[in-house]
Amino acid sequence: MTPRSQDPRLDRSRSAILSAAVELLSEGGFKQVTIDAVTARSGVARSTLYRHFRNNTELLAAAFQELLPPLKLPEASAPPRDRLLRLLLAQAEQIENAPTTAAVVWLATIGYSADAPDRAEQSRLQALREHIMDNYRGPFNAVLAECLPSPSESDIDAAAAQLVGPLLFNTLITRRPNDEEFCARLVDDYLAGSAR
């Protein structure tokens, strides 16, 4: 017996909701992605939205994931330097494709949005930050842990900022390319510094 296919209307409504959320996120940042704004733009009823996403945080996380798919962990068989370089090149490509969103993702990951005005907003941002850390920082954490002798969480945070920060700076400020040569220099400089 073959499984019943999902109702195509659910696929269409989810697609419309995500498209609206991604547009709002791209146009005005995460504060624009509200349930009311998404339902108004998508033309999908609030009750249908809640069939797909339990809350605004899940919706926002899905919108981020549409814009910036999670980085994949490089093969474990490669040396740590090669794994780190592959990961940094993948991050550079994502930043090039969606620079403003990439900046928001990384800022949210490292906590710059922790000064949200009210408790509900802080809770929402914390849930989003945890989702981002799982999906976007997880691969960096795994590879950086191999590169550092007994790393602490703050060592890994500093290393990720040291590696990814210049990519964002190049894209948003200097407009220099984040090519393989540049990424290799970042990785080699980081590894030389961590060896000291």
C-alpha cells in the first residue's frame, strides 16, 4: 500500500507563508516578520499559518533557513585545516548571496540582540539564537574544537568571530572578494595564532 500524498494545498500555503516571511525579512529585518504581516502579505489565514508553524520564532527560523541554508559539516576524514577552509568558503558563499541576512544571522548568533526591550521579545530572540547556533554555528564548533587544544566555549566564539568577521567586513564594507586565497589566509593566520 502506498502512502497517501500530502494535500498540495498545504504545500502551497507553506510556500506562500515562507515567501512572505523571507520577503519581509529581506526588506526590514527580523522585527518585520510578524504573524500579522506574514498573513497579510501571503493571503494565508492565521489558522493555516499555525498549522505549519507553532509560533513566530519557528516561522522566523524557517525564513532564515530559506535564505541561508545551514552549513554542512565537511567530511571528517579531511585534515582539520582543510575542513575549516571548506567551511569558511561555504560561509563566504552564503554571505555573498545574502550579505545583510548573513550579518543578522551572525549578530543574532553571538548575542548582539540580547538587549531586546521586553521579556517576550528576549525569549523569542533567545529561541531564535539557539536555532541559529544549532544550524549555523554547529559545524564551526565541531571543526574549531579539533583545531584548539581543550577549547572553551569562549575560545570557539572568539575563533568563529575571527574567521567569519572579516568575511562580513569584506562583503559589507570593503567589497573585496572572499575568495579561496583570502579564506585560506584567514584559516592559516587563525591556526598559527592558536598554535601559539
